[in-house]
Amino acid sequence: MNGLQLLDRLRETENKMMHLHRAIDKVSNEPDFKESVSVLTVVVRDYQQQLDKMKEALGSMEIPLNHNNQHQGQSQQSH
């Protein structure tokens, strides 16, 4: 998986977590949904672990920035 794919997956996971937090907030005061809140809390915890792993993987990747621009600049200087 390359850095851009990992970044997309990270954004997708963060978006899902935001929706889960909203759902938990809405139903957390409802006694009928106590079990659902527990399940959602476990799911959020799992997503947070995935996010942490993805952030760690992104942090350890070496991504060359402006590689093409540097190469083009060198080509133009040699002319």
C-alpha cells in the first residue's frame, strides 16, 4: 500500500469515527440503547487502533517531495 492509499484510508476511517461519535452522543442517554452504546464504543476503539497504526505507518514512510520539479530544474540548467 502506498502513501496516498494509506492517507485515503486514514481519512475514511476518521470520517467513520466522527459518525460513530455522533451516533454514540445521540443515543448515550437512552436507556433502551445502553447495549448499542457499548457495542459502538468497542467499534470506535477498534477504529482508533487502526488510525494509530496508519498514522505510525505514514510517519515512517519516506515520500520524495518535488522530485519531478527538481529533476526538471536540473534539465533546464544544463541547457
